[in-house]
Amino acid sequence: MTHTDTIVAMATPAGAGAIAVIRLSGPEALSIASTLFSSVSGKNLANQKTHTVHLGHIKDGDKIIDEVLATIFKNPNSYTGEDVVEISCHGSNYIQQEIIQLCLRNGCRMAQAGEFTLRAFLHGKIDLSQAEAVADLIASDSAASHQLAVQQMRGGFSSEIKKLREELLNFASLIELELDFAEEDVEFANREEFQKLISKITLVLKRLIDSFATGNVLKNGIPVAIVGEPNVGKSTLLNALLNEERAIVSDIAGTTRDTIEDEISIGGIGFRFIDTAGIRDTEDVIEGLGIRKTFEKIEQAQVVIYLFDAQKFQVSQHGGQASSKFQVEIETIKNKYPLKNLIIVANKVDTLSEVELKNLNITLSAIERSTHLLLSAKNGIGLKELETQLLEFVNTGALRSNETIVTNSRHYDALLKALEEIIKVQEGIDANLSGDLLAIDIRQALYYFGEITGQVSNDELLGNIFANFCIGK
């Protein structure tokens, strides 16, 4: 693949619609578009000003393909940094393909996945982390993931990393200079200032690394496992939260034999709910596999909702079998997963009297390391309270204060490696190592900083990143 030719691709999704946008980018974009475009006012498209829109027709010889709008973006003031022409045509599949085929016959090449954004990176319009944020922005499906992508695309994370890299590079240059004057025993790098910088970089890196735990769940959605015995209303609760009949609801125990997952947005935060098979002793092989998978999903979840039938619990709360089994299951979850947020939910409370509700509340309040709620999934009672409680488990403080939050696993890995090298530099300073030994670890830390923003890159890395983009972006 060469990045000096002119490329073309659909910038809108495939399929018929009201309009479609076809994007050309490259040195011949204007001349190729001018060959195909006939302005209603007789203007030559190539001679028009940048950021202007023109009405005309796309023609194949004397044959009119469509009436279109052609928008011009001249280099370097375009998304890619090259000449760009966007043709807005009617959304017929036939028209789209005819125009693209005309472009190909007149010197264009079909764009590869993410090639427009790759060219923006290669021409210095954006850095690598901002390019990755473009893909995150397109994929965002909640207010939180959208905000994180916009923040990264605007360069908040990049500028923080670049600033640290520049400061470290400045000291690295002074230390390298000292090596040239080793015989004179001259110090160009102020060791006290250098120590302050290393401490500052260590703190920033640790903060960014810690933010990944929050960023990852905000970007991908918080996994919530709904667990409990069969027939307590897990599937009904999932359907009520999603406001659709997503899971099969039946009076027959063991209806859900596999996990069912779906996502919704609550308060701008994405939650991925997992309806699991009921936990019970069973001789059914298939149901047994589903129950085993239930514990796997609890392992993966950040929040566990333990659901039980309030009516059955009330009947047997005075030392009955259901009560003792309930207590055993709660203790098992708490002991096996002590760090997970646990919500104990009493379902079908609409069947209880006021006295029974009061007693149930007292019983549940005595359970440590958990939150409890009363609801009726069937009638929608208590759903808002459950949603409010789920939001309280999410650390949105950094998001609200617009702090930099790391969401990309590649960035997270590079930050970990950079911190490892910075710790080596600190150890070297403490051991009073010579400048040449300190320089080795500093260079390696600079390498990992550069990997994040793309100041250090290779074809394999770029290929892996941009292969995940859609064609036309």
C-alpha cells in the first residue's frame, strides 16, 4: 500500500438511504472529481476555494449519474491533510457503486480500513492516541464512553504524555552531553531537579495506570451478574431493566440454561446485564453446565445482584430450609468474591404485608458487606432504586472533573513498561549510578512514551490499529 496515491470509499454506511457520502483523498482528488463533476454554474471544481460546497451532476461521458453536492477541502486544511472531496449523492446502492466505479476508472484506488485516519496521522493532523480515539468515538454507545473518546480525541491524554516526554528528553540530552565530557567530570543535568522530575513522572504514571480500571469499564460497560435460585424472577428482572422480552419467563424451574447478556445505558453509563442459570443441585447435564457458567460470570462481573423470592423467604424465615440455604449462598458469594459489589434483592415484595416487609428489611439490614433492595420485577416496583444503586458503584468523579482516564489496553501496557523503566532510573539515582547507565533506562522510558503518541511506530503496529477501523474513516 502506498500513501501518495488518491483513495476513494463510502463515508456513510452501506445500504440504501436518503443520501450517501463518497470521500476522495489524495493529490489527484480535485482533478479526478473535476473530471466527473459538472457544475450547474459552469465552474471548474479544481479552481474553487477550500471549504466550499457546489451543486452539479456526476457524469459518465454524456450520461448523468446523479445530481450531487461536492464539498472541497484543500490541503493542509482537511481531515487527512491532503486534498479531499466529499460527494453527497442520493442513497441508491446503484448510484453509490456507479460513482465509486467512475472514480476507480479515473485513477483512484479503493481505501483500506482506516486509511483516511491513517493519512491524518501520517500528515501530522492527529497523533496515534487521537487516531485510536476516533474509532472509540464511532463505537461509543453511552454518554460516558462518548465523553472519554472525545476527551482523548481532543488531545488531553496526548498532551500530558508529550509534556512528560519533552521534560525527560531535555534531561536525557544533558546527561548524554555529560558523557562527552566524562574526563572533565562536568555535570550539566541538575541532579536535584532531575530527582523532582522523576518523582513527578512516577506520580503521573501511577495515576494514569490506576485510571484504567475505571476507564475500561466505562468504555466497555459495567458487567452485572444476576444470580439466585431458579424461579426467583431473574429473567423477569432482566426483561424489566431492558424494557423488552429478552429472556424466556416460565414457572418451570431451570428455564434459563445458559447466560443471556444485553446492554442498557443508565445515567449515561453502560451496564452489561447477565441473566444466569438458577443455582441449585441438579442431575440435568445441560442445566448443570449452565450453573457452572453462572459462577464463571460472577467471576467476570463487577457487580453481583443476588435475587431471591421474598414470599418463600418469609414463609420459612424462622429457621426453615429456604432461609438457611439463602444465608449459605450469600455467605458463599461474599467469601468467594469479597471485593465484588453485592446487592441483595428481595423480589415479589408486592405479595407481602407491611409487617412482613418491615421484618424483611430488618433481616436484610443485618447482613454485612452488602446492599439490599426490595422490588417487584413483574410490576416495576423498586427498579429506579436499583438503577440508582448501580450508579453509586461507578466511580464517575474523574469523569465529571474531566481528568485524563486511560481506556486503551495498548496505552495501559506502554504506561506500565514506562513506569518500570522510570523506577529503574530512580533506583539508579539512589545508587549514585553513572550517567551512561541512567541514560539506558531513560531512553527506554522515552521509547514507551513515544509508542503511545506514535512518535515511535512501525508498520506492524499501525496495521494492527487501523485494521479495526471501518473503511471510509
